[in-house]
Amino acid sequence: MKAVSPKKGKKAKTCAIEEIWNLRLYVAGQTPKSITAFANLKKICEEHLDGKFSIEVIDLLKNPKLAKGDQIVALPTLVRKLPEPIKKIIGDLADTERVLVGLDIRPVQG
Amino acid sequence: MVKAKHDVDVLEKCLTGIKGLDEITKGGLPKGRPTLICGSAGSGKTLFAMEFLMRGAMDYGEPGVFMTFEETPEDLAKNFISLGFDLHDMMSRGLIAMDHVYIDRSEIEETGEYDLEGLFIRLGNAIDSIGAKRVVLDTIEALFSGLSNAAILRAELRRLFHWLKERGVTAIVTGERGDKLLTRYGLEEYVADCVILLDFRIDEQISTRRLRIVKYRGSSHGSDEYPFLIDEAGLSILPITSLGLDYPVSKGRIATGIPKLDTMLDGKGFYRGSTILVSGTAGTGKTSMSATFADAACRRGERCLYCAFEESPSQIIRNMGSIGIDLAQWVKKGLLKFHSARPSLYGLEMHLLTFHKEIDNFNPQVFIIDPISNLNAAGTESEVKSILTRLIDHLKMKNISTFLTDLTRFTGSLEHTSEEISSLIDTWLLLRDIELNGERNRGLYILKSRGMAHSNQIQEFLLTNQGIDLIDIYTGSGEILTGSARAAQDAGEKASELVRRREVDRRIREQERKRNALETRIAALRAEFEVETQEVHLMADEEQKRQVVLAEDRLEMAHLRKGNPSSPQAKRSKKKREGSVK
């Protein structure tokens, strides 16, 4: 689908697009998976988005009604609200390559 | 393990409200457990599920959650409006909650471990929002195309079904039919309590929907394939099996519409609620008999459902008008209803279902099929027999008198009914041709009639412009005569009888005349005698008068002679004389 070479992504600085990356992480309580997912997300964002991001964690156990709006089925789910289009990544975000592909974060050319 | 469960508590069931389903499942789906409905595309899974929810909400006070994975709520609402359910209205009244779960694979990336807790939360939230007792997941297998990690999905589905049981909701899960498995992804593995298979089959260009309960743990259930129908009133399922032979019977009798036939049947006609078959070759008057029976029923104020497979209602009405039966008046009064369809219009099961529906709607006391032999066009003989058995059982349960006609072929025995349904029939009338002296005439006899002393005579069957008439066939001098031969024989007999009667009359008149003559003579003699008697009396009177005159004369003469010395003496002697005269 996405013609992004996973090899290149490692060292390259990601392109800091002008806008803020608005990310939303849906979890259900403090489960091991949700904690791992949040940690992985934070790490990836700090490495590749250079501070231009905001992470909103939504606990569906507290706000179950919010699940419907973003069509959440699996947990944890990371939703890229901005920049558009909306992207979703499910799982504990352990595979950084796939997260970068999923979020469409392109490496900046040297 | 399963058995142990049963010992603890009797399986509770949840009425679906779907016509017929609660009968074959003996009380509905397992309460508080998930049921799998599987079937190929277009087999009616979604409709089944939706009707389950709607009936629950409307009739049983059990709100329901519809979680759709395929169709959007707008599309669903449109579909259900066409079946008479207003989804939006029910949603606003808190009877139904709808959640559309939509997964677009192109916008989803999977990284690492995940679970379907989001789905659980959404479902839980929907259940809690209206206090739902029923849940539908349609079609949960869509998850397999949205998410790639089948191992996780399977584990999560197993957890989901456990979770549904824990929540105590009666759930319906639909699944697409697979090649080898009941469902494409083997959902039947997880939903172990009750599995219902919907099938949509086309045999010889005739499609039939069928339903089968593949499995119903802890409950007995009908195991056959049951045909079902989807129409503007939703789903209706028809139990294919015989309902047993324990129906109540009626001792009441109903007139056949032909007085002579009533006489042949013990003088009272058919039993109410019995099954009557009239068989005969073409043109023997089967339809006329049906119409007469229908007419008689309507005259009693009963409702009659007439299923015509050969002729259109207007044609029957016109033709019956020619033998003096006015069926149009009963149609107008709403007592007679025609149901006419070509037998090949749809499958036999569909016919049976439509019969059931018509019967339930119209609630007739008399039901006529004219003719049943045409059903052969829609199925094999054994199928026809099975259909008729079920139909007759149903009619008997309702105590509806059934009148069937059957066209027998010219070849073969007349008593052979193509469907071999003789055992189902209570009264069997046979119409046959009697060919004699270059004429073809109709004869009718009673082949059998259970529970009554019926006539064994063959009657000549006449269609007159005042309806059907039965005439005794001439069986006088060792031969059977019908038609004009019978008429000639009758005429000959009538002539000789007339001659005899005239002879007798003549004798009687002659005797009368003799008597009259005698009387006249007696009267004359008596008159003569009277005259003589009067003459005798007259003579006696005159003699007396003469004597008196004579005596007076003698006295006068004596007076004139003055022979007496004194007048006193004379006076005295006169007195003496007078006294002596006296």
C-alpha cells in the first residue's frame, strides 16, 4: 500500500510538518497493553515528531460513549485526528516501523 | 459438562414472536444465551434477527440492541419500514438501540497485541442505555475482513460469547454460510447452544426458503427442514411435521348442498371438520360439486375459502351461474373468498404457507381446493402427499371441513388417486362416466365415508339449471341404465303403469255407476210405496166421513118421521146415539 521503505526510517529525522499532530489513544483502564501502548507512542512521537504533537488518552471505561464516534472496536487504538485523513493504528504499538507507516510519518531528506 | 448443566436447571426459553418458530423450538430460543443464525447471502438472516428484536420490544417488553457490522442504520431502517417496523420511532422510544460498527481496513494499521475491548464497551454501553434483554450481532464475521489477526479475533469472539452469557442477554449472532462449515469462519464452534440454518434453494426454477435447527443443546426440537416465508408481515415458519393425531372431532354434520347426497350419507351429510375428496375424470362435475358445497356453506352463514388452481374466480362464478349457483353474492357478502394461483407459481411449501396464511387471516369453516392433482406440477408425488398431510392435519386441528377435488386420468383405475392420500380422506366420493348406448352419463357413488352408514348405490349425477341433482339409476331387470336409456325405461314403465291405473279407475267408476243405478231404483220403489200408503189413508178417512154422514142422515129421517114421543126423549136418545157412534 504505502511505498515507504522501512529501512530508511531508522535514522532519518521526520519531517516536521507545519501543523500539530493531534493523536488520540483509546484505552480501557490501566491494562498492561494500554500502558505499553502509551509508552511506545510517547517514545515514537518524541523521536520523530519533535514536540509538535499532542496526545490525548481516552479511557473508555470512564467514557464508554466516546467509542462510537471514532468507530473503536479494538483496544488500544491510536487515532490520528490531525493531520487529515484520519488514521488508526491498533495494538500496543510495539512495532515502530508499522506505527510510522500507519501514521504516515515520512523521513526528512538529509 | 453439558449434562451437568441441565440437571441444575431446566433450560429457560425466550419467545421470539416469529410465527411458527416458537412451535418448532418448543418455546423459543435459549434465554440468556447466544444463538447462531447462519445462511447464505439473501437467506433472511438480518430479517430474522431484526424481527426477533422488534417482536421482543413490541410484544414481550424486552428492549434490544442491534449491532450491525454491514448495513448502515439508515439502510436498515428503510428495510424495516417496508415490513411495518418503524425503527426510528422505536429507537426514540428507547426500545431499540442501534450501533453501526464499521471497520475500514485501509485506514487501520495493526501493530502488536490488541483485544476487542472497544467492542465490548460499545455493546455494554448500548445494552445499559436501554436495559436491553436481547442483542443482535449482524454479521460479526465482518470483523475477520476488517482485522487480520485471526488468532486474536477467535480468542476475543470466544470471550464475547461468554460475556454475552454473563450479561444474561438473549443474543442472535448471524454468520455467512461457508463451504464446508456452517459459517465461513466457524462461528458455530463458539456458539454452542443453538444453531439455526437458513437456506435458500432453487429446485426446477422454483425457490424455497427453508429453516433447520441444526442444534439446540438441552432441548428437543423439530429436526426437519421447515419452509418459511418472508412477506410484508415478516417471517413465518411452517412446521413441516405432522402435528399428531390428537385433534378434537366434531359430531356435527353439515349439508352437502345436494339433498339426495345428504340422504346417501346417512341422511345428514358430511361430518363437520372432516376431509372430503371428490375424484373423477375430466368433465365429471367436480368443480360444480365444490361450488355447490361452497354455496351450501355460505347459505348457513359460514365462511368458505376456495382455492382454485385451474380457473380464475370470475370464470368459476360465471360457469356456476349456468347451473343456478350464484357465488358472486357470497363473495360480495364476504363469506366466500377465492384464492387462485397457478400451481407452478411457486413451490409446494410456499403453497402450503400461503394456505396457512389465508386460513389464519380468513378463518373459514369450509376450505376447498380445486383440484389437488394440479399440485403435482409443483412437486413430486411424495412431496404433494407430505404437503397435503400437513395441510389436512392443520385443517383438522381447526375443525375446518375440507373439500378436495382430484382429477384422475382416463387410464388406470378410477379409484387410484395420484397422491395416494386415501388414508387421509374421511369421505370419498367418486364421479365416473357411464358409457352406454352411445351416451356418456355421469354417475356418483360413495367410495367410503368414515363413521356413518352410507348408501352403496350409484346415482346418476345431473347438472341442471337449478344445480346438481341425483337420480336413482334404473337397475330394474338386471341391467343398469342411465341417461336416455334410463329415461326410456322410465317412460315405458310409466306408460304401462298408466294403463294399469286407468283400468283400475275404470272399474271403480263402473261400480259407482252401478251403485247409483241401484239407489235410483230403490228411491223409485220407495216413492211408489209412499203413494199407495197415502191412498190407503185417504180411503180410510173417506169411509169414516161416510159413516158420520150416514148416522146424521138416519137421525134426520127419524126426526122427520116424528116417531119419538117427546122431544126430551128424543134428545136423550140422540145423546145415546151420539155416544154409541163414538
